[in-house]
Amino acid sequence: MDQAAPVTPPLVAWWDRRQVPLYLAAIGAGALVGLAWPGVAPLLEHAVEPVLGLLLLATFLGVPMAEVGRGLRDARFLGVVVAANFVAVPLLAWGLSRFVADDRALLLGVLLVLLTPCVDYVIVFTGLAGGARARLLAAAPLLMLLQLALLPLFLRVFAGGDVVALIEVGPFVRAFIVLIALPLGAAALIQALARRRGAAGRVGRRIENGAATGMVPLMMATLAVVVGSQIAAVGDELAALVRVVPLYVAFVVVAVALGIAVGRLARLDVPATRAVAFSTATRNSLVVLPLALALPAPLALAPLAVVTQTLVELVAMVVLVRLLPRLVPHRA
């Protein structure tokens, strides 16, 4: 055998133990850079997709493809995730959106982001909290297809039929290809390579080990780039956007409670219940942002409402990585 058990370097062990404060520091650094030098926002915005793609590739490399296959056959988990995201959460989103129903731009931004479940970095956060990331990864294509099909219906009911004509499907398709299909395909190929003997197998295993050790820096880079690219735009319209901040905070709190409740009601195991809680609370902001940016000028606040949700959510997810295992502990 030419495969040896990897030894964790001291630096890697150090940052693995300090993930939450490091992630909060990354968010703070991104905010500082974005506010101090707003001119770098376009450059950072272009970096979001590549950095997020690398983070997802590293995440997928840590999930054996056999586990993803088993997740596709877990009908109970898939049913719970779908019911939580497309029955319970839309009702919550509708209720919260009534607080900004007098402002069409804010209303549309809130609905766009709250009605679309995340399919990318939610898998990373779920894994960090000891959730069933392989099962959530298996559910990602279904969640993407359902939100693509149901978003026009929800918007027609909650915001009016004329809004549907303003929505494009292109960003959903592109995000699925770039952030799910390509990293997942690359991870499957690397895992297959790592199982081989000889030089090819060693290369595959080195890539797997490198991805595992680089997860924390990649997450920090993703958090810093996303926050840095958007914080200045939000700051310019802070007086108008402050109305949606408590709505997003309330959404996270209630959505996590909903996820835990439906997971326990369905008698899911602890990792699956944590995964459902993350799925209900985490939204597809990076995918719907291009939709919001394509809206007419009178609705210019809509994309900023989406970005505001991203900033609130990133802080909330970092906190939940530490908090959710206490809310849903392993049974004795």
C-alpha cells in the first residue's frame, strides 16, 4: 500500500479549533475593506464565484460519492426538506414581507431571497455543525429545480402577477452548472483518481488532503470577499434598508425553529435534523442577486435588500455552527 494516514499540521489543527472567531474576523475584515475602499467592490464581486466554487469543490471532496447516492434514496429526508422549504418557509416569508408591503422594491427583494433555499454554502455550514451534508448535497438539484418552478407562482400570489415578467431563469441555470455540477463532477473525478494505485492515486490523495486542510482559509476568503463586495452599497442606502434587518433576523430564528420541529416530527436522526434546520434558514442570495440586479431602475433597492440578507445570514450561520449542535444534541 502506498497510502498513509495524513498527519494534521499544527497550523491546521489551530485554525480548526478556532473556526468561529476566525470566520467572524473574516467578516469584519471584509466589511472594513469594503467600507474603507469602496472602489474595490467590483473586483471583489468578480472573485465571489471562483472563491465559492473552490470552497464547494473542497467540500464535495470531503463527501464520498457513495454517501450522496444513499442520500438520493432517503425519501423521508428529501420529503422533509422539500416540505420545510416550499410549504412552511413561504408562509413565513409572506408574513414577514407584509412589514414592507408598502415599498415595492423592498417587498420584491425580501420575497426573492426568502423564497429560495440555498444550495451551495449551506452544505459547508451544515458539515461544520455536524449535519448530514451528503444528504443535503443529494437534495440540492431537487431544491434548485423546485425553486425555479415555484418562485414565479409564489411571486404572483405574494407580490402580483406583473412581477413574474421581470424574472429571468438564466442565473438559476448558470449557478447550478458553475457552483454545483462542475465542482461535484470534479470532486467525483478526483475521488476516483485517489482510489487508484501508483502516481495517479498519490496525486488524487494529495488533492483531497490539500482540500481538507484548506477548508477554513477558503471559508474565510469566501466570507471576506462576499461581505467586502457588498457592504459599501448597503451602507449608502442604510436608512432605507434598516427596515429589513429585523425581518431577516426574525427569519433565521423562526426558520431554524421550524427546521428543528419538522425534523423531530419526522423522527429524523440528529445529523439530518441539523441539515434541515440549516436548509430552512439559509437562502439562495448569491443566485437571486443577478435576478434582482436585472430589475428596472425604480426597483433599485431590491438587490440591496437581497445583499442585506446575505450580510445578516453570514453572521447568523457562523453563530449557528456553534449553537445548533447545542439545540440539537446527540442523544445519549
